[in-house]
Amino acid sequence: MTSKNKIQPLYDRVVVLPGEAETKTAGGIVIPDTADKDKPVRGKVEFVGTGKYVDGKLQPLQVKKGDQVLFGKYAGTNVKLEGKEYLVMREEDIMAVLED
């Protein structure tokens, strides 16, 4: 796949680039690379679907490309594209949009 290609999620699905796993605890303790780290629960929306049909009408998604979002620890399906790991999930798996 070349860098010109992109993925178009269907319906109410979004493709999220997950953030890095935490390397420090809230108390400032550094977590070694050999330890099991928690999966990231935040990421950046890279691609969005067209929306979901509700009562015969297309309802657009509330999230958009570039949004920083919080999602469930086990949400989505891992997909590898062009050497990057992405998560494909439904919009309903996103719990919040982070604002600056």
C-alpha cells in the first residue's frame, strides 16, 4: 500500500491512531519496557465513516478527523496499515472528545 492510499471506514466506524502506552505512573514511577503496560485509551481520529442510518435518515458522525478521543481499553480491532497500528471501532465505543 502506498502513502497515497487511505482507508474509508463504512457507516459509523472510525479509524483511530492510538497514543503511546504510559511510561510513568501518576506518582512519577517509570515503568520498564519489560513490564506489561496498559493499552492506550486515547488516540487521534484519522478516518471517519459516512454515518449511520436511523429511521431511514443518514445521521452524520459527531467526531471528525483530527479529534483527540478517549475510548474503552478493549475497544476496536487492531489493523496494521503502512507500518502503523490503528484501531477500527464504532463511534459508540468513543467515550469523549478531548478539548484543548
